[in-house]
Amino acid sequence: MCEDFVPHSSIPFNDPEEAYLFYCDYAKLAGFSVQKYRSRKTVLFYVCNRQGRVVAGEGDAMADEDRETDKTSKKKTCKAQVKVKKDKTTGQWYFDGIGLNHTHRLHPTPRLMRFQYAHKKRDESLINLVNIMARCGVEHNAAMNVMSELHGGRQNWTFTEKDIRNSKAAFARQEREDDVDMETKVIQNIFWSHASQRALYKDFGDVVTFDTTHKTNKNNMPLAMFVGSNHQLQNVVFGKALLRNESTESFVWLFNSFRTCMKNSDPHVILTDEDPAMKEAIEVVFSKTYHRNCRWHVIRPWERDLDRLHRENSGFKEKFEGLLNFPLSPTEFEVAWGDTMREYGLEEHPTIWALWDKRSMWMAPYFKSVYCGRMTSTQRSESTNRVLKDGFVNHTTSLHMFAKRMLEAIQHMDHMEAQETWYSEAPNVRAFLSAFDDQFSQKYSRNVYKDYTRNYKNSTTFEIRADPTEENGYLVRHAKGTGEFCWSKHEFKVHCDKVRGEYRCECMRWEHTGLFCSHLIRAFTHLQVGKIPGRYILKRYTRDAVSVVEWDRHDIPDTGPSGTTQQMRLSKLIPIVMAAARSGSRSHYAFEEIMRRVNEMRQVIDTIPADGAEQSNTAQEGSDEPTPIEMVAPDGSRISASAPPVVPTKGRKRAKATKNKAPSSYTTYKRKKTDGNDVPVSNRECSSCKLKGHYSTTCPLNPERSMAAENRLRGRGARTRGGRGKRGRPRLQRGGKRDYREDPDDDEEEYEEAIDHSSEE
């Protein structure tokens, strides 16, 4: 090793930190780590991190059955250290006492150096990048691959993978601490809807599916969403809510809030599952709305019984599914149902009775004349829930982050809708040359025209003939209909009056969905219809479905006073900054120069307030305490925006509650006798119970405290039921001195100083 890097007494330093950095450089070349030991105003000690010794009887000789962890101490009573002393005459610092001999093996290799705390270098910008990736749901291995790519390989890391995990854990703890504070009054239900969602409801709120889903936030509050379909046949969300419970009162409050937000506009149809609380609330709030149950939710509980009936009764499956899908009238359906069940002797079967008893809420014959906008189930709600859980929220998401994630999900949906709208600006590729096809290709959006094209192709498999019993009537039948009860064999009655422009079909698909069925399209082709009346082309399926509203559709206002938007300014700045970054990475001097200039510019630019930002905050000025967030209830009273308690999962048995009650004198720190009373050595205050002597993570009154604190409260060990032995590393003695933690009567300041000096990785 070069002598210039070896500490000696002739080297002057301007301050102790400069001497510490010099000694760290030497330690890195030699292969050991450094820690600060004792300090006074004019004298400091920097020692090898393996200084100190294990207390006799509690080190490596500890009995295996008494050991709580597999981790032992690395202390080897190493004497290597330097003493840094200040010269009062010159004001400079020198190495006064130097010990270079170690009692252990040194490790100067870079692959082991990264595990030594003094030599770790963690760039804050990279740590922020890791936190951003963690917040966006990037998996740990993918984040590590990104870090490896930035450093040119894992061998160039100046930190360990465990450091990254610890950083992510600390970031997660900070996110939890930044969540809504617990107050006296607790939020029960939350509903919100963005400006863009209210505008979407005005255009496409005629049919709504409503459903709740769980495991989207750490409080286990059910997420309820109002979902619909836009003119591109894509899912859209009109509003969402977090509920304390799924009771009738909660749903009544939610539906009233939704109705008020949408200017008292009720949906034409709402589809839900069979939750009785939802049904009661809809009858109270949406009295003029058609309520329909999801077909999938109704049949799902009886799937096994139906499969058994299908196996035991030959031909029953075909007839049963034909009853569900065949476009009969309610009277015809009831007659056909009774005949089929009597044929197979299933009139008294409990499964058949259960499905029959609720027939008016889910079977197609009772709703085929009601417009439902291509929605017969809550599948759109289910698919939206899946998208949210896959990429935006999960069961660990805090409430304040949940709102941000939901906004990002809404922006993602808006981006996909904007993309489809942009592609729809181009003319649709016509599949056929009929006159009415040209009309549809100009009016319909791209996805709706694709749906019409599929029906047009299906119409070519149908045969048509005049109906002798009706003027302008036609009978349309599938050319290859097979099966004893196949609905394709049925001849659908179609009425087509070209003079009056009246068209209808027995299947009533246009009345139910707003789109033409294959039977009517076959009649259009047969009669060479030139133009379809405009009343048959619903605006919600056209290119011009989005209307102008009196409010701003944008969820995030980003327009400055000059009229320029933040997005426009950012798009101009990014290419310039990226070009400067590429130029600055070409050489070391260029890198240092651009870093210096950028830091200088940021110091000036950061002082400039954002557009629309207030110059001062009088509510928090002169105080470090956060201002409590308050909300106004519908009755005018003010409530605190407090975090709700964790909601028990629906359908699971609740575990036996554990009483978190403990004596107020409980502390995780040592205590000393003062005037006959126990006084905690530490002055730290718990944020949960406001008592001194412990943190909130170990507070016995905190329901989310660590398992270690709960075991200590019960008199158990951290990993064992019996609680034998002490947890963690044994007590240490450093440099022949007694352990500061042994005597509780030590001076408090000396205790805190010793804790700081003994801290290590």
C-alpha cells in the first residue's frame, strides 16, 4: 500500500470529518470497516468495527438450546484505532495515537467491501428510483436488474441487495406513517368521482353495473364501483367508494351520494349481484331504475347441482340452455319451463325451484324489451376489479396512496379511450358494399362497426321468406339449424316497412342492446334498404357520442396563467435535458461540470412557486404540528378525516380478539429509580399512546405493533413458545470498558452517546 494513504501524525486536517474520510479511505484499501467510538470537543476516536469483546458466558459458548438467533458477534477485541486531536494553537487536527495492527483477517476485495457499513455508498437518486419502482408495483428482481444495468453489473454495486430491501421497507413504513392520522371521529364511508367520470356518466350513464371487491387497501374496506361502457365498447368508471361495511344503510348513503354527484340523474338499468342489502337500497334510492341481477352470480351457487342434473338426464342440458337463451315472451317461457321440468320429473327439485323463484330478476324473457346496452352481467365490474388489482392497488395500499392509485387507473382508462378515439378518426374499412353499410361505417365508432360486421357475416347463414300472415312481414331461419330444441331452427318474425322506415324483430335485440340483430340485417340485405332512419342509430355508439359539458373534463388542472400547460412545458424540457445528460456522460470533467451547473440552477428554480400555488401557508406557519384534515358532512357538521379501523373480511370467521391493554409503565427501554419511581432512560415519546420510553412499533396499545413486543408482553421469546433465553446478540464490552447497558443508573446523556457509538449494520 502507498505510504500516502497510511495514517501518520504529520498529516494536518481542517476538521474531524476530513480526518474520518481519510481513515475510511485507508480502511477500504486495507480491508476493514470503521466506526466512530468516543468523542469530546477536542478528541475523537475512530476504531475498527470489530473492536470490543463478547461478555463471558454469552458469546459463542452459549448453549444451543438457549440461543434465539443464528447470528453471532464478529467482535475480536481488535485494537486497531486512531485518535484524532485538535491543536488549539493552529486550530488543525492531527492523528495523535495510531494503532494499525488487527487481530482478525482483512478483506480488501470489492465483493466483500460492500458489506462493510463505512464503505457503503448509496446514491439518493438511485434510492428514489427504487422507491418509485416499488410504489409502481415493480417486482424486486426486476428492480434489481434495473440497478444492475445502471451500474454496469452487480459487481460494481457499492451496496448490497439487503440494503435495497431495507430501503424499500423504510419507504413502506414512511408511507404508512404519512397515512391519515387516527382521531376521535373515524371515517365510515368515502365516495368520490372525478370531473372526467361525471362527464362520462352524462354520456354513457344509461346502464350501470355495480359490484364490490375486497383486498384493495390495508384497511380491508370494500371497494364499490359504478362501471359502464362507452362508445368504444370499453369499460368506464363513473364513481367509486370505500365502505365500512356492506349494510343497507351504507348502500343507501352511497347511492344517494352518487345520485347527488350526478345531478339527480338516475340510470335506466343497474345490474348487481344478489346482495339483499343492495336490493333494498336500490328500491329506496333508484325507485325508477330497472334492477337486474347478474346471470352468472345467480347460477354460480347451483353449478354443481346443474352439472349433476345434466349428467343424469340425457338431453336436459340442451333444453335448459335453450330456455335461457331462447327469445320467448314471459308467458311462452313459463309454459316451456313447466313442460320441460315435467318431462324430466324435476318440478320439485330444490335447485330448479330456487332458480324459478327469482326468475323475474335475471332471466332474459323478462328483460328483453328493456334497454341494457349489451350488458347482461357484472362482468365489466369484475374485469375492472381485475385490472385494478393487477397493476394499481393491493391489500397493503394505504388510504392516501389508494386515492392516487385510483386516479392513475382512471388516467390509464382515459388513455386507452383516447387512443381508440384517435384511431377511429380514420374511416372504417368497409366489409361490404351495401348502401346501409356505408351509413354504418360513417356513423359508428370503430369497435361498434366491428361488432356490426360480425353480425353481418352471421346474417349470411340465414334464409328469409315472406310471412303470409303479415304485411311487410318476413320469416328468418338459420340455414343449418340442428338439434331437437335448437333455437336456430326457429323462424324469427321480422317486420320491415321501407316506406315508413319501421323495423323490428321478434328477438328484440335492438330494443335490448341498441344494435341490429342478424335477422334484421338479413332483411336489410334482402330488401336492398338504402338508408336506416337516424332514430335506430343511437348516439352512444357513434363517433360523436362525447358531448360538451359545462365543467372542465380534466382531472388534474395543469394550465398556467399564460395559457401554456405543464404537459407542453415538460415535453419541451425533456429533450433538452436528455441531450445535456448524454453530453455530460462522455467524460469525467463534463460530468462534474454539468452536475455543478445543474445544482446551481436548481437552487434558484426551486424557489419559484408553481402556477396557482399560494405564496404562504398561514395555517401551518410557525408550527411544526400538522394541521388536522377536516371534512364537512351533509348535515353541515365538521368531522376529522381519520383513518378507519381494519374491516373484517366478508365471509371469514373472526379471530378471537386480543386485548391490547397493558400497564402505562410498560417500556422497551431501561428504567432507573428516581425518588422511588421508575423513570424511562430515554425521552422518546410514542406516537400512539403519547408515553415516553418506547416507539409506536413496540407500543402495547398499538394493534399493529411488532410480534416481538407482543411476545415480550406475554413473557415469551421472539421465536419460541416457551420464552427461554434472551433474544438477539449478547451484551458487548468495547475496548475493555463496561457495557453502557448494564447499569441503569448511568447518566442519560452518556447512555445515548454509547448507543450512537455502538450502532452498526
